[in-house]
Amino acid sequence: MGRVVAVTNLKGGIGKTTTVVHLSAGLALKGARVLLVDVDAQGNLAMALGIRPRRTIYEVLVDGAQVADCLTPARPNLDILAADESLLMAQPTLAQRPNWPRVLEQVLKPIQPNYDFIIIDCGGSLTVLNINALNAATDVVVPTTVEPFSLKGVGLLLSQLMRLKGSNTSVRAIVPTLFDPRTRQAVALLEDLKGQYGALVTDPIRVNVRLSEASALGRTIYEFDPRSRGATDYARLVEQLSTRWNFTASARPAAAPDAVPATNGSPAPRPTAPAEPPVVTGAGSMLSLSCPNCGGPLQRATVAGYRVAYCDHCRYRRQELVSGPRR
Ligand SMILES: Nc1ncnc2c1ncn2[C@@H]1O[C@H](COP(=O)(O)OP(=O)(O)OP(=O)(O)O)[C@@H](O)[C@H]1O
Ligand SMILES: [Mg+2]
């Protein structure tokens, strides 16, 4: 059985959806079979991935449609059970059912064996749907901005979880988001967070405007600008959580990001110069040192389990899976 991961925080606008998109896309690139579930009526997940699903979670929860019939493929290894504003109408209907806190858990059960990870993007309050998401979850990931009020919010969320699930042990990670290392307050509060929650706190995701630009175009940061700070930080998060979840790259990796068609009809913009060194550099076994197109030097980075080589001159790009086959 795969893991069901709820990505949640009671606060809005703190990077939940951005974290869901890039954690999921990174795991899918490593070869995991991933299903994204949106329980937020804003429907941001599908928009961020640049897709327009025909069917949504509303039909599953309210009309009793088969969940397998309402999934939309978003990328290789990555499907979505999308939401839209109709979901607002689902809450009062669900709340009248005797088993209302566990409806989502029950509808996901038949497809759970098909996925390594089912990742749920929660809205910013403890609604009927978010309670369903937390009840369905085997694992909880908590993104949080590094500000005084948001740190209090993490404490509040953990006590709500305690009330709902009887313990906090399903919390697997607290992910500092929108982190600005130039402000002393953010650096000090990150230390406070680590002091309070220890190893649960992952490396932070720094502020990077490329992340909002990517989602406005319906592309992941790995597709849009794989050498940006956002790509580097989310790739590191994918590696940290893969280790915690004991997931290694599989023998069925997804197609390379540059094989994913641009969803808005325009060609992918040329990657800009890296702001800083990538997470991991080193010689790739299959990647030559010079560009096979123009002979220029190849830049290298490791993103979401892939060793990627780029030519800044002619835009050549190639990648290979870092790890071997999964046993
Ligand atoms: N690390 C980052 N750097 C810069 N912008 C970011 C970063 N993370 C998220 N954003 C931007 O911040 C905004 C809010 O992010 P996101 O939608 O992921 O938050 P959310 O918690 O899901 O919000 P909501 O509660 O409304 O669902 C978006 O415009 C997103 O592109
Ligand atoms: Mg969101």
C-alpha cells in the first residue's frame, strides 16, 4: 500500500500548493507513481500543472462516480484528482452523512495500491474536506513560512491533529517555505523552529520568483527553470523526504522534463544563468563534458534524482537517472 500524504497548514498562502506540486513532480521524476488529490475549491493544483480536467473530485464525493474514472494524467507517473469551485457545494452534502469524516479515505482505498504516493493538497482551514484529508493520511507534511505568527500556527495545527487522530506521530516533516536568508528574523526563527521540532524540520525553501512564474505558466520549476533556487531547494526536499520514506529511484523513471510539452503553446524559455551552484555536481557516466550540438561546455546539476546537462550556448539539454533500478 502506498503512502497517503496530506500537505496542510491552517494558514493560507504559505506555499502548500507549490510544495505539493514540486514534491509530487520530483517523486514522479524519480519513478514513483504519484496521485495528486486537490481538496481545495480554488482548484490551484490543476492550474499550476497547466491542465484542465474534465472530471473532478466533486463527482466522486457527491455523485458517487468511480474514482478511477475521474483521474486526469498530468505528467508521466503523475495523475490528478482535481477540484474546482463546485467543491464548495460538496461540504454541506458530505457533512450530512453519518461517516462524513472518512468519505475521502474510503473513496481512495480502491486505487491506493496503484500508487506509491497519494498526495493531498489541503485548503487553509479545518473544513469538512480537510478533516477528511487528515483522516485519510498516513503521513502529514506541514509547510510553514518562517514568521512569528506562522510558528504559532504550526503548534496549533499539531494540537488539532492530536485531537483528530489521537497523536502527532503522522507528522513526517515541517517544511520552512518562502524563506529569506537575508533577514535576521527569518534566520533566528528558523533556528527556533529547529530547536522546537528537531529533525522534523527540513532544509528551507527560499523565496524565488521563478516558482510563481512557473506556476502562472502551468509548468513545474523542474520544467521551467531547473537551475533556479526554487528547483534546487525542492529537489533537495524530494531527496530528504525520499530518504525518510525509504523510497529510492525506480526502474521506470518518468520522461525527462524537457519531454513535457509546453502547455500554453509557447516554447520553453531558455534557462537563465544559475544564481548559485546546484545541489550536487559531478561527472555523469553517460553525459559527455562538451555539448554534442555546438561543442560548448556543458553545465551540470542534479535535480529531483536526475543528473542534468545543459548547454547555455545552443540550449541542448539531456538527463539521466542518478540511481540504479529499484529492487
Ligand atoms: N518559495 C517561493 N518563492 C516565491 N513565491 C512563492 C514561493 N512559494 C510559493 N510562492 C507563491 O506564493 C503564492 C502562494 O503559494 P501557494 O499557492 O503555494 O500557497 P498555498 O498555501 O497553497 O495558498 P492557499 O492557502 O491559497 O491554497 C503563490 O503565488 C506562489 O507562486
Ligand atoms: Mg493552495
